[in-house]
Amino acid sequence: MNRISVIGAGFAALTAISRLRKADPTAQISLIAPKPEFVYLPGIIWIPSGKRRAEDLRLDLGPFLRKLRVDYHQGSATGLEQGGRVVVTDQGRLENDGLIIASGGRFIKKLPGIEHAITPCEGIAAAEKIRDRLQGMDGGSIAIGFAGNPNEPSAMRGGPMFEFLFGIDSLLREQGRRERFQITFFSPAPQPGNRLGPKAVTGLLREIDKRGIATHLGHKLKEFTAEKVVSEGGEFAADLILFMPGMTGNQWFDNTELPRSPGGLLQADAQCRVPGWSRVYVAGDSGSFPGPDWMPKQAHMADLQAEAAADNLLAELAGRSPQKTFKVELFCIVDSNDKGMLVGRTPSYNLVLPASRLFHWIKRGFEWWYLRQYR
């Protein structure tokens, strides 16, 4: 009986567990995470408008884990021992024959004054704070932006910030008070969103202009204050700042000898193996994978990597050479509360379809379809 540990409770971790159990009914699978719950992060964009509440997006994993006969080990990973065969947590140690690391990433919070900004993708509490701040404002200035990890082009999450940008604009218009707010979109990148493809950048910037949203692009950020955003290209007023910094690896990686990328993520090969470590794999935001610089950090990509990691780990445990690789593709619907723009990118094409109410409902329908497996 193979003992397999999976660190994390996000998209990559749960997809890996499903894949492992389907392929190996006898494996002893353990999930290591602080809480036995899954948060559907793509849905937090609808919390400020009231279309989603915390209980809609936070799922108890108890039924899912029991159904798949997965042992839950409560704790946060703090290190590894014996070449990865032992996971050290703040609640004890757990031995394994194979390991998949899917503990997500960490936002880089070194910018002076970043405590004045809300980082939406930190979770439900952050989205609720945005909702409450908006409800308490009679007018003023709102700044929404993102940056990347200069040493890791893929370690950024800009798509959700466009959704918060367009969603807040739509919400204020629906409430009949948009004219009382100045909204500014900012980024040190001169063409933000270019990982979505050239067509998407053109479409997004056109939509920003159409909505009367100001831009402050191409200038390195210097600091935030309670009242403004300051960059090397100047400053502008901001009573509310939403900012998504670039991503790096989890802090607990520092307590290991796992190989790291220049940007601080775990180095991985095309089979999702951690080089030099036997039967240790990585999937999702924790890893730095070979591929184009536009390879996204998004749930769909994490699922594809998790499937490859699970298949290859089982192959290695069976004495076979891991051969499975993952597709590199980006598909998302950039939502604005009532409409959505479909964006797709693969190594062979870039697709952008205009905003439509249909895509908004497809995005909501996909959420229901995806979450049904955990409910």
C-alpha cells in the first residue's frame, strides 16, 4: 500500500487527490492543511456586489475526504526530512512514500505602505473588506492595480484585478453613484495583461477607456499611503487601494533544501518533478515550470499540473519512468458582474471574444459545476 501525502487544500491539491484515488483504490492518501476546507477563490469577485457570500465559496471538505477515503492531517507544513519522506508540520510529522506539494504561493509584500492596500486574492475576508469599505464611501478615489515578480514572469495574478476593476465600476453605476468616484487603474507594466495575449490587452484597455477609468501605467511603484499611490512617474489620490503584488514561494520552503527558481518558487520539470528529489512533485502556484512566460497562475493550469503530478508519482511508485506532461493553456472569463469577456491562449492561438451576458452566466454555471464534486 502506497502512502502518499498531499500538502494543501486548493485546486491543485484536491485535483491531485481525486486523480490519485481514481488510479489507485488502495493507496493511503493524506491531506495536510491547516483547515479541512476549500475556498473557491474565483468567486470572491462577486462578494462586493452581494452576488456571493462567504458560505457560498467556503466548503467543508469532510464529505469529500470521507468519500475518497483520505486521511486529514491538521497542520501547516514547516519542513521536510529524509529527502521528502517525512513532512514536518506544526502539529507533528507524517511519513510518506510519495509527496505532492500544492500549498500555493505567497504574495510579495515589501512595498512601503502596502498595509494601506487590500490584496483581494488573499481570500474571502479581503473581499468582504472591499465590500464594507465601498458601502461606507459616499465618494472619493479608488485605485486598483497589480504588479509581478521581476524574477518570475508567471508569478502574478492580474486577471482578477481587471474583474474587480470592472465589477466595482459596474456596481457603482448600478447604484447610481459612479459619478462621485474617481477610479484609477495602475501597474508598473506599460501593457498590463499582456500574458493574456496582445488581443486581450487591446480589448481590456479599450474597455477601461470606455468606462472612464483613468490609468497610471509603466511606472515603478514607490509606496502607498492612506491617501495616495506614489510611483516614479508621479502620484495620485486613493482613498481605497486594491493591489495584487507578485507571488513567490511559501515561507516554509526556506526550511528545506528544495531547489528554488530565481523568483523563489519550487523548481519543477515538465513532469512536475522536483529535480533531485525522489518521488517529490509540485503542482499549482507553488511551482516554477518550464514553458512560455505567459503560462498562467490560475486554477485551470493548477488542475492540469496536478493531474500530471499524480499520474507521474504513481508511475514512479510502480517502478515506471514518469512520462506525463501537461498542456499549457490559458482560458478565463474576465467578468464585470453582469457581462464577461472570454479570453483563451495556447501556444498556437490567442482568442478574445467581446463582453457578453452569456459569458457571465457561463462563468457562474462553471462555478456550480466545479463545486458539485466537493459539496
